[in-house]
Amino acid sequence: MRRDQLVWGTGLLLLGGLMLANAMGIRLPNGNSLTSLFWPLILIFFGAWVLVGVFVRRNVETESASVDLQGATEASLRINHGAGELRLHSGAGVNELARGTFVGGVEHKASRNGDRLQVKMRPAKDFVDFPFFGVRSQLDWDVALNETIPTELEMHLGANKSTLDLHDLKITDLKLKSGASDTTLTLPATGRLNADFEIGAASLTLIVPDGVSIRVHASLGAGDLRVDRSRFPNDESPDFATAVNAVDIHVKGGACSVSVK
């Protein structure tokens, strides 16, 4: 049984029982209706449920999976990931776009469109938890990508911790959206690309490999942008327009912390 069904089922049974007792004329010793106990009991139940979720984690299986390249010469990959840890790096096999281990399972769809392989990856549906209460599954993913295939990469991250090492990958376009997350991302060492980041109450650290020029645009609310001025005296490298290896960085965020180093 899904835990959200358990929560709402318990609440409805409790409310129905108190209403039935009230209809039968059963009263508390102080004369109040039994239904006056509903909200205090609900708050106590939900408080206990949340505490259980802090100290107890549901055991889930770890799945190994791979995405066949299907002979494609380029790819687009979209990754959706929720609560847990995400590690992304190079290392997939020559005939794979991606492979990895997925705590809680993974659902992936791949379709070939000409020379391009289009892939979407997300947590398995059976492990989507009720968002506020109860025991949560930690969705820890370790994903290796093919470093020889030019890839457009798009990531939608929830409340997670991510270590994304794109140093050896051929990323042609990068988009990342995240919520309350802690993300460390190493940019690709070769090629020119746009990197768009849209983050909420999050921490984002961007590591720029040696020999890569950058241009930084930031639109932050109550956020903080820190650029290592010992490496980048200005927000745009002097040779950005002509550099072979360059990343155009766009960051949009709220109460976030962004570091470029």
C-alpha cells in the first residue's frame, strides 16, 4: 500500500469515527464533542509520521541499467532526479550512451531520430513518495555517460546533492533546473556551449577546467554570486569570443549561493 493512501485513509477513518461517536451522543467528560479532538489527534499522528521518516529509511533495491547507443552519433539526454544523491561522470561503454546503478530503480525511454538518440531518465514510478510525510526512499544514482558522443544534457533536480563531472564529456548544450539542492558541477574541458542554470534555494558550485574561457550572466534575487577573481578578473574572459573552448554561463535564481572557480 502506498504510504500516502495510509495517511489519508487513517485520517478519514479517524474523522468518521469521531463523527459517528458525536452522532451517538458520546461526549467528553468536559461536555465537548469528540470531533473537537480531530485536529489535535491529526497533528500528533502527522508529527509521529514525520519523525519516523527522519530515523527510518525504507529498504529499496539497487538496479543496474544501461542505455544502448543504437548506432547514434549524437544524443540528447534528460535526467529527472528527486531526493538523494546524483553522481554523473564519464565511463560508459563504447556502445552505450549511459549506464549506472540506481537505488530505487530507474525508468528510461530511448528513441532514435536520424543520427540522434533521445533519452529520458527518471526514478521508477513505484518509488515516488508522498511529498510531505513518512519514510522516504533515498534515490542514490551513479551514472556514467559516453565521452565520445556529442550530447545535449538537461537535468531537473529536486532536493538532492549532486556531483556532476562533465570534464571529459562532449556536452553541446547544458540546462539545469534545481530546487533545494547542493550541486557541484565541473564544466566540460573542450568545446563551446551554453550553460543555463535555474535554481531555487540552492547551492551551486561551478568548476572551470584550465584552458576554458567563460562569460557569466547572473540574475539573482536574494542570492550571492562569487567568482574567483584570481582566475577570472572580469565576468568575461578576454578571449571568450574566439576561444576554442568556452562556456557561456547564465544563472537565474532566488535565495541561492553560486560560486564560479
